[in-house]
Amino acid sequence: MGLVMTLLVAIVLLVIISGFFSSSETCMMALNRYRLRHLAKQGNRAAKRVEKLLERPDRLLGVILIGNTFANILASSLATFLAVYVFGNAGIVVATILLTLVVLIFAEIAPKTVAAMYPSRLAFFYSLPLTWVMWLIYPIVWLANTIVNGFLGLFRIRVKGHSEGAESLDPDELRTVVDESPDAMYGKSKDMLLGILDLNKIKVEDVMLPRSHIIGIDVNQSKAAIIETLIRAEHTRFPLYRDNLDNVLGILNLRDALRLLGRNRFTKKTLVRALHPSYFIPEGTPLITQLSKFKGRRRRSALVVDEYGDIQGMVTLEDILEEIVGELDSDVAAIKQSITPIEGDAYIVDGNVYLRELNKFMQWTLPIREAKTLSGLVVEKLQAIPKQGDKVTVAGYELEVISVQHRKVARVRVVKTA
């Protein structure tokens, strides 16, 4: 009985050791590397040990697999010896079946399941014994890794220092991480983080004020007309031009104009001298690039030009910041005035509403690549000058032209059909 008990205790210990190595493999590979790196920088000793182990995944896996294999083979040998000792030759089959079930359940499935659920806790707990084992059997690990790395070298696979889990995230992967994270993790900053990550995909023409909406000042106007424009305008920066917008002289800041008025020095000459040089940018510039240029040049606005140098619109620093922080109160109020709910899921929308702003406000998914405004989208889909009553279905939305002014769609009835 003494021999039987000794063998049983040894087999149980070997199964526990096998479970230790199996779970350590799973938790080490399932770790969040970015959280681990953060904890290591904060001085967490266990995190530093784990990070050190993961620097050479070939050595770490070598220690784990050598230990696991050794425990399983030794447990199998002892179980076979015990079964033959108790049951004779028939015990070989019994030992094989029983040990397979025991190892599968208690040394593989159960430990790996727990390790997958709590990777950080177990990895930190296992880091010290794994370091000790690696030190104890380092010659064996070195020999095994040398053979393995030599074999992988035949296929031009370089193992040293390589770990896919430690690679940097690209912007799309980072966006997915933020987007799928619980709202409580980032709070109100989540939408802002997503907005920052999207700046590289959005072009200046997607957020600019179109040429037809730019409020400029013709220097040939009378002094009274210029003052009237400054008083009525909602913007603070105005292109000052001669005859037409393409002949722009510079950008006038409302504050400079008011200062001239306050000093009774408001004339066309002083107005021209107060201008800031025009800043032109090409279509297709990503917002993230333009934000950096605004900062570098200390500018807050720019005129967007096409490949022929013609002015297509105007973009400001505020337009870019709104893509991060969301629409300002004044913009939200303006959008609300442009949308009138009628019955069910139907709305009457002004044709000059920007599709990006409309999608954000209404949580719609109208396509924004083909046109900038709702009117432009209808015209693009109809491929003709719209008439009252024309209908078109776009991305699950039925758009019906309610009224037309000057060959442009003035009002559209929008119904979500899908």
C-alpha cells in the first residue's frame, strides 16, 4: 500500500505541474501587451518580469513545453507502472484511458480555461516560478531553441525579438479597440478619441464652407455696404476680394475691422492694410495634416483650391475641432431649424444641409462621398435637373423633392425605408 500511495501522490503532483505549465502558456499568450507595458513603466515588478519573459517567446515556450512534456510523460510512465502493479498487463489499457481523461480535464482544459479568464493575475503569479525554472534548466532550453531556431531559419523565420502581440496598432485597429471598449472606460472622451482617429480619413473638402456659402467682401463696394456685411455676418473672418472671389486680396479679421471703426479710421485703404495674407491649401488634404499646418503657421483659416487654382471653399480651425468635440450649440440650432419632422419616420429637410452634419445629428448613414449637401446627393442620383415630385432611394432612404429653387433642391422629404 505504501508504494501505491507514493505513486498516486506523485501522479497527482505531476498532473498539477502539467496544469501549471498549460495554464502559464495560455495566460502569457493572452496578456494585454499594452496594459502590461503600462504597468511595467509604472514600476510593477511582476509586470517587468513578465515583460522580460515575453522578450524571447521562443525561450518562454521552450521552458513551458519542456516542463509540460516532462510532467505528462513521467505521469504516464508512473500510471502505467502502477496499473500493471495492481491489475497486471490489463492495467495498461486502464491506465491509458484514465490518465488521458485526467490530463485532458485537470491538466489542459480546466487550467487553460481559468488562465484565459484571468490572464494578468495568473501571469504575474507565474512569472517568478517560470523565471526560476528557466534558470534551472537553461542549458536544455538553449539546446532545444538552438535546434528549433535553426530549423525555422531554413524558412527564413527570424525568432529572436519577434512577437506579433507586441507590434504597434495601426489607426484602424486602434479605432476598433476604442470603439468596442465599454463607454464607462472612456466616458465622454470616447467620441472625441474616435473623432481624432478619423481625422486622417476626412479631407478638407468634406468639412469646408463651400464657395457659394462664403461671405466675402468686395473692396469695390461702398463703405456702408461693407459695414453692413460685417454687422450681419455670423463669421469672424472674411475674404476681401476685388470683383470676384478668385481675385482675393487677403483675409479680414472682424476684430481688426471693429478696431478701425472704434478709432474712426475705417476706410478701404486701412482695411486693405489690415488684411492677413491669404493661405491656400489644395483639395484632398487630410484634416490631421491641416491641423498640424494650422498650428505650425499659426493660422486659423485657409482657402481650399482645386487643381486649377480656383477657390472651392474655406476651412477654419473650428471646422476641424468640431470633428473632434462635436457640433457647437449654434451649429446644432441651425441644423434643427433645417429639419422638420412630419409623420412616422418622415422628415422635411432643407436641401442645403451638409450630409455629414445631417448624419451626425439624425444618426443616419447617407453616403457622403458623392456629394456634400442633400441637394447635391439628389442631383447626383437623378443625373438630371430635379423637378418637384422626383424620387430616388439611396442607402435605405427615400428622398422626394418637395420644392426646387434656381435649379437647386430647396426641400426634400426623407423617409427611412430600411
